[in-house]
Amino acid sequence: MNLKNNLINLLGVMAVIFLAIGITLLNTEEPSWAGNEKAYAGITSGVILIALRFVMKKKAREEDSGSDQNSK
């Protein structure tokens, strides 16, 4: 379970890094796709990683509660 927690935490850190880079690169003066490809890619990657982290965390909790019930 410790490896899963480390992976979940790593996904969270990566998501924050991608979001920070994407927001930093975002050019709000010219919000066109042409100048902001990297920013949009970073923001999208960060959002996807946050969603993946949420799903993995929920699945890990369900597996933990299932293993606790089986051990009783």
C-alpha cells in the first residue's frame, strides 16, 4: 500500500508542477492557440493528472476498506 500512496502523491506533485508551468507560460494578452500551445498542454496535463490522482485515491480507499472487511 505504501507504493500506491507514493504513486498517488507523485501524481499530485506532477499535477501541481504542470499546472504551475502552464499558468506561468499562459499569455493572457493574446489568448490564441498559436501562442499558448505549451501553456494549454501543461494546464490540460495538470487537470488530467489531478483527475487520475482522484480516481486512484478513491480506488485505493475502496481496496483498503475491502481488505479490512475480509480480515475480520
